[in-house]
Amino acid sequence: MPPPKKISARQRVLAQWRGVDLSPLETARAVRARAAGDVLSGVLLGLRMDDRRAEAEVVKVWNSLIDPNIVAHAQPAGLRKGTLFVNVDSNVWLSEIVRYRRREILDRLQHSFGKNVIQRISFRVG
């Protein structure tokens, strides 16, 4: 049986005031220092750095791969769960792109990034 741990005067007073000794819970919840390398991967996942890098790459490729007339009026806004969201500056261009150019744009982007990265394109005026 391990020897009982010494309790400080502060802990005794708090336990008496609360009516219960919470020091074991407090020590269990205490944040323990960890190496930066151990924490960094979790932080990068939380910030979705891979997703943001993919979005930046899509914008770069969009400007070089798509027809300059379309690029002047439509820009990618984000990529979420395989859907590329594209903002178009007017209803006229939205109609033009959706009717005549959507399949061509999707095929070019899927050829560059793969069908699992960009599965759909959603155009909206914005």
C-alpha cells in the first residue's frame, strides 16, 4: 500500500470549505506539458492545413487551366467534401457557364486533381 500523499494547508482548507476533497480530480485534470512535436500534428489537423493547401492549388490551376474569359468572371471560393464552390459575377455568366461550360471545366479540373478531389462544381452569383 503506497504511503498517503502530503496535503498542503491550502488543499485542506479548500476541502473543508467545499465539504469534499477534489484534489485528486484537480491533479488528474492538470495540463501536463508535452513536446511541441507531439502537439504540432494535432494543431495542423485542427487548422485543416492540407485542405487549405489544396484550395490554394485549385486557385492557381484554375487561373492557368480555364479559359481567360471565364476566369475574368468566375473564381473558386472553396473546396469542401469534393465540391468546388465557384463565385460568378453575374447571372448572365452563371447561365453561360452552367449551360455550356460546366462539363468542360469539371473534366479539366478532374484531370488535373483527380476525380476524388473534385467530384462536383457548384456555381453561384457572388
